[in-house]
Amino acid sequence: MTAMSTVATDFNKSGYGAMIQTPSLHPGLFSILMPWNFGTYIKDRMHKFSRTTHVFALARDQGSGTVLDSPNRISYQMKDADKDNLSKGIEKVLRIMAAAGAEEIGTHSNKGRSLKVKEVSYHEFEKFVNEESSMSFTDLSTPVCSAHQMGSCRMGNNPKESVVNQMGETWEVEGLYLADSSVFPTTLGVNPMVTIQAIAYCTAQHVLEVLKRKR
């Protein structure tokens, strides 16, 4: 990540919102995110790849998912609050790109719409931003991506509401420890690398103390 903005977050009030970030997106990933309109459309977009800025809104979601009868089947329902946070993030992304001097802005929605900023009026710009940021998330041919899955084996202080205790040891099996993002009590809303490192370190130190006592 080369840059990020908290302009669309609401962390001080609700604790949830959308973080705006700029990813390092290679051509292969860029090509599968674009909607398939027709061949010349894809060709034109790929020709512009080196001059394209990629920005996304990452929501700290309140929703949760369930693994069904096999690892290949999952169920996830996005909450209305999460949809609203993503919409606000997309709106800010479009406005940021226009303010930064982008000649053309757009989203990866199924219609593949874009707008040449310097060739439209203020009202046309506002209409485009409002329409693109309020589109439905259930009618897309392009994916709504998820990253850094967290909390599938959450940490807590009782076995009814958590999988591991505060030291990372599972309630069901003594001596079995987890030390990754699955033990997060909730999603973070930011990249979890440093938090994972801290949890892994603290869990490892506890394991060492347990082993010393068993000598």
C-alpha cells in the first residue's frame, strides 16, 4: 500500500467505516476486475493500464459468514451498514481522483461506466458520482473482494462465545494454540500484519512459560 486515507471512516463514533487505499495492482488482477463489455473495451482499458490509478474502499464489516457442509461452500451476507460504508467510500474515491486531476474516472461495476471529468458540467459530475456510489452490490458481474479474513476462531474469556482463551489456547484441547488473524475478536478495518505478529509473539512467550513449568 502506497497511501491510505481515513476520510470515509467513522472509527471515532461507530468504530466502523471504510478505509481508502491505493494497491499495487498488477495487469493480471486488473484484467479480471474489469467488467466484460466487449473485446475492444478490454483492449482499450489494458492499453491505459500504465496511466491508470487504482483506488479502493476497504470496509471494516459488521457482517459475518458461515462455512457450510464443505470448505468450498460459504455463506456471507453483507449488512446494510456495511453496504452504506462501502458506498460512502466509493463516493470519496471518485471525488479524490477527480480532485487529483484524473482525466477519466469510473468504477469496476458491471456496466463499466466512466466519465471524462474535464468534459462535463458540475451537475453531470455530481450525477455520475451519486449513481456510481449508490449502485447495488448484489447486481455486479465483477467481484466484491474480501481480504484478511479474521475472527473465525475468535479469542475470548469464555468458551460459549470464543474458540481460544486470552493466551491463544483452545478451550476444547489443552496444549493446542492458535496465533493468527483467526483469533481476532472482531475485524480490524486495517491491514493486520503487525497485530498478527504481536499476537504470535505473545502466544509463543506463553507457550514457552508453560513448557518451562512442565520440565
